[in-house]
Amino acid sequence: LEKRRFPNSNDHELMEWFTKNGGKLNFVSPDGTRGGSRKLVADEDISNEDVILEVPFQITMNQMSVRNIKVGHTGRYLDEFIGGLFGKNQEWGLAAFLLFEISKGNNSKWWPFIRTLDMHVMTTGIITELEGTYTADRIRRWEEEAEDMHKFFEKVVGQKDHMGNVQETWSTRKKLRWALWAARRHSIYVTKATTGKRFKAFVPFANYLKHKRGSGGGS
């Protein structure tokens, strides 16, 4: 019940962390009073050219972030272990990155943000009821991808992580499945202005935006 109440302590800490690190919300405010689902709600009319969300690059989570994260006392950086995952699949890389940071708890610089990345996994009973539907087929494909991702991680990262400093953060398929689905739900594509290259990233408060096909906008 505490998680559903808005605003709760997590909401306050997320906003404090966001603004302290240079983030800005313009013309919008977070809201969760209707149904418990967090979203950004307009405070006034917004035009096509208005910038509603300004987020410093260093508080987003993406393939470049892992270059600056040290792994325990190894003297090595996270990019050495999982950097190649982003080249294989952006969401796989984000899933591994997310679980590594979650394992650090409140020692992670992104802790006020990542602990709000909720993801509800359907129960066996519900999946059984959905049998034969399009949704059930999509769930089956996602389960198969989570299995493929787990095998790929063990093979590729395992060769570099002989001490288990990184692999232990995704010790079960269940953890990886949750993180993959969280990456699917909460990450967005960001375009690098200098090169035009698109990559996926976790961006604070961007996951609160409700999207409508054809409405425009960009990041």
C-alpha cells in the first residue's frame, strides 16, 4: 500500500535526487493519485516545441555509463564485462546493467531511480487463462528470449568473469527475465546529437510519459 500511495517517500527521494543532479521538469508534474500508476501530467498547455524534460546525460543509464563503473576491488570497469552485450542487444545490456546496480542497493548512484522501476510479472494462473491468445504467444517469445539471453550471458561474460563478480548479480533466470521486461517497459531510445546514433537508455521520468501514436516529440 505504501508503494501505491502518492507521493510516498520514494517519490520524494526520486525528485530530490533528480533536481539535485540537474534534472528539470517543465510544464508537467508527476502524478499517481489515479490508480497508483505514475505518470507526468501537464500543468498548462504545451506546444510542439516545448521541452518538458531536461535530464543530464550522467544520470541516465546507457551503454556509455558502464565505462565509468568499477567492479568491486578488481580494478576493472563494468564495460569490460558487459559492454559487448549492448552490441548484441541494447535491452540485454540494460538488463545486465540494471541488475548489477540493484545488487549494490543504496550504494548505487541511481538507487533513488532504479528502485522505482516496477515490473509486474504474470502468474502461472493468468498465463494459463491466456493460452491460445496473441498475448500468450508474445509471453512465450519473451520467455524464450530470456532463456537465450541467459545462455549468451553465461558464455560471453563467463569467459571474462572468472571470479563471478558480475555474473552473481543475475544468478537466476527469474532475475534476468524481470530485468529484461523492465528494460522493455521503462527504457526509451535516445538520439546522440553529434552522430545521429540511436541507443536505448533508462531516463528518469521519461518512463512516466504516456505515448500516443502520431503525437510527435523526440528525445
